[in-house]
Amino acid sequence: MTISEAQQKVDHWIRTYGGGYFSELTNLGVLTEEVGEMARWIVREYGDQSFKPSERNTDAKAAIKDEMSDILWVLLCLANQMDIDLTSGLEENFKKKTDRDMDRHRSTNSD
């Protein structure tokens, strides 16, 4: 599925089953909440924090995948609401990063 197709599918789902979009500000809050939930799982799986007893039998990678998908969903909602084409946005971002950073991470600092 392309990014554009994902934006269209989310829009269709929201209009068909979701009852409409939350406000942009509410979706910003939801996005922040989802990033926090993903961070909690990553900190436990890859960081120094230990799992809570209720989390020990959960597949952390599956939980991280689910949270990342939730983040993507809300990001697609926000893009749709603001009439932002994420395909062209990502293409522009690749160009920006290439122009700015093409040698940055490969070269050593001689200063």
C-alpha cells in the first residue's frame, strides 16, 4: 500500500465507521499519547526498565508494532484533516536530508 492509498483508506474508514475526524488538536493529543505508549514498550524491551508483572507475558515486538501502527494512523488522520499530501512531503524530506546531510554522518570531524 502506498502512503497515498493509506491516507485514502483511513479517510474512508473514518467517514464510514469512525463517525468523523476528531479535531486536529484532539488528534495531536492522541498522537502524543500513542508515542508515549510506544516509548514505554521500547524502554522496557531495549532499555533499562523492567516489565511490569502484567506485561511479562506480552510479546513486546507485537506491542511496539501495534503502537507504531496507531501512530501512523493518527498521523494519516492529521494529514487528511490538514490537506497534506504525505507522499510529496516525504519525497521533499528525502531531498532536504540528502542535500543537508549526504556527507554528515559518514565524515569525521577534524576540528
